[in-house]
Amino acid sequence: MDTRSFSFNGLAVHHYQKYPGRPVIVFLHDSLGCTALWREFPQQLADATQCNALIYDRLGYGLSAPMPAGERPVSYMETEAATLNGLLTHLEMEQVILFGHSDGGSIALITAGKYPERIKAVICEAAHIFVEDITLKGIRDAMHVYQTTTLPQRLQKYHGDKTDALFAAWTETWTRADFRDWNIEHFLPEITCPLLFIQGEADEYGTMAQVEKTVSQVSGNASQYIVPGIGHTPHKEAPALTLGAAKAFIEMLAF
């Protein structure tokens, strides 16, 4: 697969091109993730569906530039959606399938709602559309793990000296009092493209309400795939099942 790596407004971008004229799957990482942490999954799904792939590190993650200084606003994911739209506009991409995990899934939903003209389908994995108590508990548990284990050192392998800042941005934003009312349900009716919501049955950061309320409120055809006994990261915990569900969904799309 031909790979072109470049920087766009501080983002480290990797564009995998092998299938001329075919759609591009854009992968959006989670709140502690980056391009490298997707591992082989993007190329596997791209090859399985004969699609191209675009992967990038958001500002503050992986090989990208640091995120802006100061407190993250409640609307930070809307800003990320605008950044993604700018990248897609720059690359003149019109046949786009979004595959977003966790924060990336929420960003995918916002993008599809705000910029429906170029988004042809969405796969959201463990996305959030509102804040739940289980989410906050999971984040506070992660804060304890960060303070008491080698998690910082493991993350530094991927994020370098940006690690403390990105971890604080995630945990401090989500646990702030003003973030408790964060909600993106108003974007859902504007999503007209097909959507697949993948969720682990034992997700430690969200309940089935995230899935049900998303699937019931979008305007396009929507389906869900619940992976039994799996937590917040189906594409790592059950890669074959997740790949199979995503492949079947993409193969049903008309391009």
C-alpha cells in the first residue's frame, strides 16, 4: 500500500492509497490514542473492503504539534470536527467513511451532522453523545491508574513530552462541573448517511443508552453491533469480530 505522510496545520497525517476511485476510510482515535495505537487495524479494514485509508494524530497526540494552551472548552469536539472538515477539504475528498473510536466516534458523529455533503457513512465505536456516571467513574479510575502504575511511561512511547498535557486535558475536561451537561444529540437528526454503532457489551465508559439514543435519532439508516463480553475497545479486544462487522457494513454501501 502506498503511503504518503505529511503535516497539515500541525497534524501528522498518513494517507494510504492503493485503490484508485474507491472511498477513503478516515480513522479517528480516542482520547489517549494516536495513529500508531491503531496498529494494523486500518490497513486490514482498508484491504478487506478495497478502500483507501486516512489516519491522523489530533493536536497534542502522537507525532502532531502540541494542543493549544489553556483549558479545553466544552465544545472542543466541535472544533475537532471543523479541523477534520478542513483537512478533507484540503485533500478534496468526497467519498468519506468515518471510523471513530470513543472521542473519535463522537467527533465522527458531529462531523457527519455538520458536514453531511462529503460524509457517506459513519462507523462509531464506543462513542459518547452525553455524559454518564459510568463514564466519570471510568475516567477517575484511569486517573488512579495513571498515578500508581507505569501508564505514563507507556503512553510516552507514543506521545513523548505531550503525555501529561493530553492526559490532563482528557481527565480534567470530562470531570469539570461545566462539562456534565455536554450533549451532542442535537447533531444526530442531521446525520443522513448510513451509520453503524459498535459497542462492547461490558464497556466501562458507557452504557447501551449511548447506542440506543444514537441509532434512534439519526435520520439515515442505522444499525448496531454489540460485542458480547467486550469492553471499551472492540477493535483491540475483539479485532476479528469488529473487522467483520465493519467490513459487512461497508460492503452494503453504494458507491
